[in-house]
Amino acid sequence: MPLRVLILFLFPLWAAAQGPPLTTLAEVREVPHEAAESQRYPVLIEGTVIFFQKRSDNLDKAEGLILHDGTAGCHIAASLPFPERDKIRPGTRLRVRGVTRGASYFPDIVEAKLEILHQGKLPEPRRVTAKELFANSIDSDWIEVEALVVGVIPGGLGFTLVVEIDGLTFLAELPKVVDAAVQAETLMQKRVLLRGIVGSITSRERQLTDRYFFVPSFEQLIPIEGNPEPGKISSRTITRLLQSDHERKDKVRVRGVITQLGQEGFFLRDETGSTFVQSAMGTTYPPGSEVEVQGFAVVAPFRPTMRAARVLLLGKGERPPPSSFDPAGGPRFDLHAERVVTECEFLAYREGLEEVVLQCRAGSSYFLARSPRSTLQERNLQAGDQIRLTGIYTVTTTRPMPRTKWADGFRLDLSGNASIEVLRSTPWWTPERVQAALAILGAILIAIFAWNWLLRKRVAAQATTIRNQVKQGLVKDERQRIARELHDTLEQELTGLSMQLGNLTTSLDDREKAQNRLILARNMLKHCRAETRASISDLRSPSLLKKSLPEAIQEILPAVAEGAEFRFIVEGTPRKLPATTTNHLVRIAREAVINARRHAKPTWIEVSLHYETDEIRLEIIDDGSGFDPKQRPPAGHFGITGMRERANKIFAELGIESSPSLGTKVQLRLPSASPANQSTKN
């Protein structure tokens, strides 16, 4: 109570800051929706409650009512359940303070603070015709209109009646009371004066899509004089409903057996056929029950249905067995509304709010079957399953009129889980799954190939890097080797030369001995100069290390063999050799050519390379003066010794064949198994 007093005290201050409040609902309607939503105009209105339904399920949510102030009607949403809501009823006078909101067909009032002024009565309703029901001025208005009560449907906010007004169908919501079904039964197919509030159903863009009614109680459905007398009832069979001697207003009785229950009634079968009965009864009888239906026939596609005013139980028994049929035989009018059974293939489904639609095939015939939403969850059907369906057969058409000659299909209405029997489950490997598996496998193979390609590319790049590093290392090693050779050769030769010159000083008295020492020193100096030139040539021409053995020999040896005819022969397929091995072979051949040119005076020199399976053979042959290989080389001559040292370094075998005046043959055999003969890749 203190909080309510505080709100009532602060509201005038807040309203003054917002501007003068709107004081009539007609003024609220004139506010544009965008302004009503964004500016939240203050409202201070007195009016009469024309509809109110207490919220009992969740007291944390706002309660709503419809207020009419004589100028218009409007929906009011209280911030919280009103403490004195038990005192509010249709006719209560209220003072409402709140703000506008633009979310409805017309702006409404939210965050409302309600103050009860006094208890009154409903105002006189505004009498309207069917043509006025869609006028915008009638929204949330208290009206009365002539209507025909034609049925009851489940769901809705309370108890929902179906009424017809000038051929148009509307829903009328009434409060749920204990005897609602009984009261509805007494009104079935009767013309009434309906007094209620007109509600609007709109789209998200606040476009009008339909109208419905809030009716405060059954007392506001006043029967109109001229309704059919209850006692005038004629007996009919299902196939004789609405023939030329029977009108819609004529009340009839039909006897039959209930074959299946539906959401709004049940299906009835007699000796002539079957139809659907819409029942307002709160109690339904199980399938197999024999009943008498008293009510009115209703026009429906392919066969009239019934709206029951009363259902009498005559007895209980077994439900008749379903009729078998072949779906490929075309529409069967004799089976319309009949309970049937058939076998088919399940293809797919789509879900609605309260039902599931199964797509089925039997041979070349396709049809739909409707079932409660929980069916597929319980059955877990898979596309391709062979199933047996039991349900109500309904002839359908895709043409605008339900003429019998235009019927082109049918559907089945199933009663639930028991209506579906799986005869044979589809194999797990359906064509779709096979395609999906192949697609996944293909994707995996592509990924593997791509990964392998990338890996090979990466390995190739790494191998190239490593190979370049190895080559650079080989070049570095070769240069270091040449440096060592220069150092060792020069140091050895210069040391020997120094010793000979030192000995020369002690031999000056002996002319012949001194002359020999000078000749030896000159030869040592000459050999040192040759070795130095060769090493410097290697340093100046590092590109030779990148050439093959035949290319290196062809480039170097012709110039060395100047003065003699140079021949070069290659037999077999050349193989790639390490740069170090190539260098040693070139140096051995070079030394052999130099020795022949210097000492044997040949007219021709022939160098041949023989690439064989188990070895590489290098031969240097000349027609010079030759020599005795068994003789020790003269002092200061180191060519053959150097050649043997190089052959040993590459695990090769060096042989020399020569004799005086018969020329010389130097042969080197490099086994394929030698570490120095292992080929390298580019």
C-alpha cells in the first residue's frame, strides 16, 4: 500500500514533465504507432471494463483487460497483477494511468496503474452488421451481431466456439466453466445474438488478417426466436445427408459406430458410408461405440459432415476392421471418411505445430498422411522404411472446386503411434548415405593427396636447401683442401728447395755435385709452380665443381695437351658423381696428360671414360717414349705419387702400363660400391 501511494504521488510529477496526459481512448488511437512507441505518451483515462480474465498461471506476468470509455475500446496491460484483481469484473469502473505503446493494431496502454472507482454494469453494446466487422473503428469495441453457432474446437484462450456471420466463419472465446460443453450443445446450429469484444489478428507489420470475439459468458449468446423446434428430428443415413429433400437447417439423427477419434470430434460409420462428426460434448466415447448423433449436416468437400448437438451412447463393442485398398487404383469415393489400411514406403516428413505430415509412396502413387506430432519421435522413421498405415481415407483435389470428376488424390488421417507399423526398416546404407560417404571419402582422399603434394613440395624444398648447403659445404671443403694442398705442397717444396740451396753452399767446390743440386732445385721449383697453378685454377673456376666428369675433362684437358692431338671418348651412360670425386678424377687425368706431354713427347693423347655397371674406368693413353714403371722417378718428380694419393682418397685403383718407346697407359678403376661413386640428385 505505501508503494501504491508513492506511485500515485509521483505520477503527476512525471506526467507534468511529459506533457498533458491523453484523457480519451479516441485520442490514444490518433497517436501514430512510431510516436506511441518512442515517446510513450502519458495516459489518464476512466472507463468500464468490458473484458477481463484473471491470470492464475504466472503472477509475475502482466495482466490484461479491455477498457471502454465511451469513445473507443483499448487493451490495457498492468505492470504486475493488480492486488485487487478479484474485484475486477465486466462492468467495473477503473481509473487507469499508464503510457502508450505502438505494438498492436491500434496503440494500447502499458505499465498501467489501476484504481477501482466503483462496480457498474456493461454499457449497451454497439449493434453492427456483418459488413462492419472489418471496419477499423470496431477494434476492441463492445458490439452485438447476429451469428450462427456451428461448432467447437479445442485450444484457444478459453472455450472456443465456431460461429458463422453472413457466411463468414469466426472464433468466439469464452471463459472456461464446468458445463461449457453442455451449454454449447444447447446452442449448436442456433442463431444467437452474440455480444462480445471484437479482437484483431494482425501480421508483424500490424496488418489486419482476421477478427475474433471475446465473449464474457454464455449469457451473452442470446438465442433468437425462429430457431428449429427441438422435437422435429428426422432419421437419415450418412449417404442421404443434404440430398434434395434435406436442408442444412433441418435437425437429423444418424446412428453408427465410431471408427476413429479426431481433434474436434470423431468419425462415424453406418451401413451406407462414413463421415466426420464435430461434437461439442466434453465427453467422447471410444472407437467401437455405437452412438446416435443428433445435429445438423454441414456442407463439406465430397461428402457432408455433421455438427452434433447431442451424442447418445447406444452400446459398446469392437471397432470394425479397416478396409484394405490399393493406392495405385486412383481416388475411391466409397472410402471417403472410411478407416482403411495400406502398405507403402515412407519418404519424408514435415512438422507443423501440432501434427506431422508424412510423405509416402505406393508403387507410382504418392500421397500424404497426417499424424500427431509425437508419432515420428516414438517411431523414429527413416526414409525408405516399408510401413503399414491405418487411418481415415479422405479424397482430395488440387482443383478449385471439389467436383468428383476433379478428384486427383487422397490422404490418410492417422490417430497416432498405433496407426503406423514398420514392416521393414531401410538399410542403413541408403543411396543418400552412400553418396554422402563417397563425398566424405573423396574429400578425405583429396585432403590426403593435397597434404602429400604439399609434403612432397616441402620435402623437395628442404632437400634443395640441404643439397645447396651440401654443395656449398663441398665447395668450402674443396677450397679448404686446395688451401691445404697449397700449404702442404708449397711448404714441402719450398722446404726441400731451401735444403737443396743450403746443401749447394757446401758443394760449391765440387762443380758436378753443385750442378746436380741446382738441377734438382729447379725441378722442384717447376713442380711447385705447376701444382700452385693447378690449385689456383681450381679456385678461379669453381663452376667446374658443378659440371659432370665428361664436361670437366672436355673443358680442361685439351689445353693441357697442347702440342699433341687430344682424343676424348665416352662409353656408357654418364652418371652424376660428387664434386670432390669429379675433382680428383680430373686432377689425375690432368696430371697424366701433363706428364705425357712433358716427358714422353707424344703425337697424340687419348682420354677415355667407360661407364660400366660395376665401375667407372678412366684411361689415359699416349704414343710417347714411355718409361719403366718399376724405376724410381727422378729426384724432384712427384706426379705419379700425387696421382696415387688422389686415387686412394676416392677408394680407386690406379695402374700404370708403360715401356720405353711403346707409350704409356694410365688406368683408374672406381668401383660402383665406392662411397666416392655414389650418385647425387639434382
